[in-house]
Amino acid sequence: MTASTTSEVLVHAHSGILTITIDRPEQRNAMTRSAAHEIASALVRLDEDPDLSVGILTGSGGTFCAGMDLKRFQLGERPVVEGRGFGGLVETPPRKPLIAAVEGWALGGGFELVLAADLVVAGAGAKFGLPEVKRGLAARAGGIFRAPRVLPRAVALEMLLTGEPITADTALGYGLLNRVVEDGTAAAVAHEIAATIAANAPLAVQASKAFALASRTLTDDEAFERQSAYTDPVFASADAIEGAAAFTERRAPRWTAR
């Protein structure tokens, strides 16, 4: 188990899970350039460390992220990382699975971080919104196009054009969330899901995520034709043989990511 601390982001690794916590509770975890770079570094670590299988992104103090720090925006700061975008995430999500554990507000860029994650667990009191139009801005960190992909068109447009948020229960009903849980337990439940993912074969998990995202605009015929580039290496891997052997021998598999 390892842990590291920065002034604005906490990073903790344990049992194959990397937890990244935005730690500016007095500012409702509003995103800064420094925090964005810390998150980007943590995501690079997630992808490059063979001992890590899945990441969790969350916020401290009962809030996920209230978006961009507008006070710093006024001074000319932009909380983006070149090549990775807002929060060090939205333009280049990690290859490995990322779970957003949301308590309280996920607004603006905070909601766009959620939209860039693969799975989402939210406390019952969580709220999600894109209030950029109320501040003379636009949801250009992915919200404009990702929200209509995961929400009904009319719902997404209402969020984008009115700037009004939706509740966790409403978001769950539209399929945005995987779980709505008791307030204060989102991170714990996210860890339970992450542990289940971490127990699976790494190559199979990463290939499954990669092609699930890459195939969104493909027809079935196109998907069957193109998936072999992702799935053939999985079936030819040592882990595939190990998985079959472990099943036959009724034991836990020992993955090597080869």
C-alpha cells in the first residue's frame, strides 16, 4: 500500500486500485491548473503501473467537483493539461477502467469529469449539472457532446440550455449512473466494484473497455469485422490459458497480463 499527498489532490494505491481525490473542500473541489496536472500524473501512473488495474476519481468534503475555479479563471488560469484537457482527464481518459465516486455536487467541468469516467457511483444527495450558460460559458470539456450520448436528447439539451441540475435518482433513471447509494458511501461502494474489476484478467478488461468505446458508431457488421484487432491478442494470451486452467482446477487465477 502506498500513498502520496499534494496540496490539492490525494493519490492512494492499494490492492490494484488507484484512488484519486480532489482535495479542495473549502472551494467545493473547484478545479485548478495544479490539480489538473496532479490528476493527469495519477492517470499516467494508473496506465503505466502493471500492479494497478482500475482507478477511482472522487472528491473530499462531501462534494465531487464544482467545476472550474472561476476566481482563478478571472485571473487567466485554465485548469487544463495539454493533450488531456480539463482536469487532466476529459480529452484522454485512461486505458484502464475509471470509476467516478460522486458525493454532493458535480457541476460544469465536474460533471464533465463524470462523463469521461467509465462507471459512476453516486450518493443519494448528489446532483449533476452543466451551468456554464449561466456564466457566459459553454460545456466544452465534453459536456456538449457526451451528455447527449448518455442521456436522452431532450434531457441533455435542457441541462445544456437551462443550466439546471438533475438529481442522482433522475440520473440513475436515465442510465447515467451504475449505483445510487447512501450519502457518504459512494467511495466505499466504488471500491467494491473496483475490487471486482481488479480480480479479472487485465488484458481482457482493457480490451473490453477499448472496443466498447471504439465501436459506438459502428454497425454490427463493422464491429464484428474490426473487433479482432482488440480481442485476438486476448484469446492468444497466456492469461486466457491461465483462466481456463484455473476454472478446470477450481482455483483462483494468477494473471500475468501476458
